[in-house]
Amino acid sequence: MAKAIMLQGTGSDVGKTVLVAGLCRAARNRGLKVRPFKPQNMSNNAAVADIPGDDSGGEIGRAQWLQAIACGVAPSVHMNPVLLKPQTDVGAQVVVQGKVFGEAKARDYQALKGRLMDAVLESWGKVGEGADLVIVEGAGSPAEINLRSRDIANMGFATRANVPVILVGDIDRGGVIASVAGTHLILPEEDRRMIVGYVINKFRGDVSLFDDGIKAIDNFTGWRCFGVVPWLKAAARLPSEDSVVLERLASGEKRALKIAVPMLGRIANFDDLDPLKAEPQVDVVFVPPGQRLPEDAGLVVIPGSKSTIGDLIKFRENGWDRDLLAHRKRGGHVVGICGGFQMLGRVVRDPDGIEGSATEAEGLGLLDIETVMEPEKTVRNASARSVPFGLPLEGYEIHLGRTTGPDMARPSAVINGADDGAISADGKVFGTYLHGLFSADAFRAKFLESLGVKGGGIDYRAEVEKALDEIAAELEIHLDCDAIFGLAR
């Protein structure tokens, strides 16, 4: 079995995902065969990964897909054996080793965890095969001691797999001394022994100003500090993983094209927009509920959704349907991706209640199509081509539902040899089931050119690789990576 080290956080969104990706790239740059692992993830940003011995693909969290890129290896479903995809405020779809296992409310899921640990440990064994090092990412915080008895994501996993833990504290949100010391205080002794030290993340300014903070934490815990990581600007160029970041996205300087993206309640795979955000002449604005879609937007993109009918109902309650019609009357363009594509039609039906209690909703009526949800889920990587531009596309499909209608006689893409999506008669509205289409540089450049943006077409994947290298270099400077890798067991 490969040696391993685990990063757990004092809370959610402390930067574990980026640190694991950076350490994976740093280890790879040292010549190590390294792999990522996250026992349990909760995210509606999913990627399609390989299932060994199965021609079809499976779902994992987008973070582990990114971390696999950092390692220079193909993503595997075993890198994230349990993925929770929230559908309501109290329930989620449970994906185990890439395949839908079922649905569970939060209380029921706690009882289910014991059965899932076997899958976690099986995947753990497979991920380590042929590797020198596995870097594990926790979820939430080990200080959630009320959930400890059935935990599979943090100390429950670390103690079963005997993986040493480094605690990550986020100084940007304040209270980092209390969060680290408080975690030490409330952990049971068995769990506390697993922690070999800590890292302070997201520091702005003169790091020496925190010297007394390190002394204070040492006095409270006796834990070793492996370093203080500055605010990593390159992280903004990495694919988005957690919907928490949407709360911080805002409009910036005036650019050639403003793209408005309504923040659906169950927004999924919103990292589809990352390549557009990376374009210097494009301003991507995520519009929260309660705010109107901006009138100066040239393009509105309706992203994927884990609960299409529920989000469609909320879309109307927000008045975004009226904003969208006004946008169309001004000559604006609209793109719908996956769930967003389904919303653009005349109606969405879910006769079996697969996504929730609401079984039908009137669509936005911008495409002459209709969608019926069906139990079988499509999950696959895709080889595709844009029909309007005749250019290759790349991406993947993760969706329920069968869409039909007259506008599908004008497909927006061909995926694995079959027509996909629909285009309006005037060509200004199109929908597709293909996630990741904007990652295709030539297509993105041509598409933006059709909207009046000149000079687009950066090499997006190269920018991601460059950002990972920059983060790894920063971590080599600010962390004692020799000690971190040396403590792996």
C-alpha cells in the first residue's frame, strides 16, 4: 500500500481542495507517483471518471478530477467513492463508486454511512495500487463530534486506514487560533493522536506577524506548524468546485461581453463557465436570487441543475423569466446547459417524481422542445462537434431525461455520433446536454467572436496546468513539504 497523508479542515471551505491539488503537483514534480483520495464529497459539480472494467463512466467530485490532473493521471471513481449531490434542503442523491446508489435524507444518510465504509475502504485499497503517495482530503471538519460515531469522511476514515492528519485553518475568515485550539480541545484522544501538525491557510500580508499566533497554538496544542500559506492568487484560475464560491463572485471591470448566470438553488456543474471567466474580454456575473438579470448582458447562460423542475419554479418566482424575455426582445443570446437546456423548452415532466415532489412545470418557452425525466441516468465522457461552427468539442454528459421536439431538428452538437441539443430559428438560443463545451479553445473563440468579442481563445487547459505549477511552487516555499511527505505512512 502506498504511503498516505490526509488534510482535514477546521471547517468547510478552508482551502483543502486547492492545498491537496498543490501538494499533489509538488509531489509529482519531485518524481513521485501520487494519487488523490476523498472518501466522501458533497457537491453538484461532478466529473465523469473511469470505472475499471466498465465501458461507461461514473461520477466523482470535480475536485478529485482536478487533483487527478495535478497528479498527471486519469481520474478514477475510486478517488471519490462516495459523492453526495444535494437535491433538496434535507436530501441528496448518493453516488457510490461512480454509480447512483439511491437517495437519502440527511437523517437517513447517517444510518447509511456504516454500509458505505466498506466501499470507501475498497476504493482506498485500489487508489494506492502502484502509487508512492496518496494525499487524502477530508470533508467539513473533524470537530463535528456529534457525527463522529458514523464518520467516513474525516477521523472515522483516518483511524480505520491509519493515515496521519494535518489540520488546515483558514486565517482569512478570522478566529483561526480558536478554531485550531478548539479542535484540539474537543477531539477524543484517539482522534487527537492522528494529527501530526497544522497549516495556516489564506494569509494576507507579512507572515511574520503571525509568529505569536503560532506560539499561542503551540501552547494550547503542542502541534507542529508546517507553515503559513499566503493567499494563492493562482487558485482563482482553477475550476470551481464548491458552490460556496458563488457567494463571492461579483461583476468586475467593464469588458466587451457581459454574461449573466442565474444562481439556481440546485446549480450543478457551474464550472462549465470557468473557461469563459478566464477570457480577458468577458465578464461572467453570477446573479443571486432576489436580483434581476442585468440589462446590459449580451448572453444569459442557464447552467445545469440537480433539480430541474424545482429550480424552474424558483426561476419564475425570482422574475427571471420576465428578465429573460426582455433580454430576448433586446436581441440577446441564451445558452442552456443540461438542466438549463431542459428549462428552455415548453414543459418539463417528471411523472415518477425522480427529482422531487413536483412532477411538472411550464418551461421558459424559448425552444420548441419538451423533456420527460426517466430513471436511467446518462453518465459518459463525450467526443463531440459543434454543428453551427463545425469545430470539435470536448466534455461529458451527466443527466436524466429525454428531450424531444421540432427545434431538435436543428442540433447544436453531435455527441458520439448522435445529434444533441436544439437551436432556435433565429440562432440566438441554443441548448445542449454537453458539459464542458466551453473548454474547447477553438470553439470558444469562434462562439465569442459571434458575440462581438475579438481576440478570444486562450489555451484554457494550459492555464490550469500553469496555475497548478504556480501553486505547487508557492507551497514548496511556504510549507515544509519535506516534513509533510516524510510523515506519510
